[in-house]
Amino acid sequence: EVQLVESGGGLVQAGGSLRLSCAASGFTFDEYAIGWYRQAPGKERELVAGISSAGAGRNTYYADSVKGRFTISRDNAKDTVYLQMNSLKPEDTAVYYCNAARGGGGYWGRGTQVTVSS
């Protein structure tokens, strides 16, 4: 069974930090690019950070809104991707989802809530 399970969300004050984890199972994790998306109430889901597979050089991508504050990394030995979020802002409040993608297909996790209070 394919699973992507996000964890690490919670309530934090502005300026604080959280580390999200996405644990994968049931597929060849290191062959997939991984993205962290978020969706705030009333808004569309957006990509905030991504990392390519090891074979593609583990290149990273960040949305302008999170550059310099968020860091994505992957541990293929643990089939896990992390999103370190620093200097959090109220506008970072959203449900954060993990996505694994390869060749036009992929998988989604169920999300973890991040709430940043002002």
C-alpha cells in the first residue's frame, strides 16, 4: 500500500520554527521528486518547495514567498522528506501536503495543519 504521511504541524507564534516530515512507503521513494504544497482556506493549493530525485541531482525549488526561510531535504535511507520552516509568518498558515511525483503521476499525503499566530 502506498502511503505518504505528514507530521510535525502545529501551532506556533510568528517568528517561530517548525519541521515537517513526510514518511513514504509502498513505492520506490528515491525515484520520485517530492514537493511540499500548502492550501490556506479559500485559496488554491500552491507548491512551496520541491526536491528532485537523487538521480536528477536533488535540485531544490522554493516559492518566492518562502525563499530564505524554508529548507527542503530528503533522506532516502529513511524514505523521508523534511521541510524546515523558520521565521514563520501568519500568512504561512495552511494545511501542508506532501506529494511524490514521477512521469506525470504520483501520490499525495493527507496533510498536516500549520497555524502561525501573530
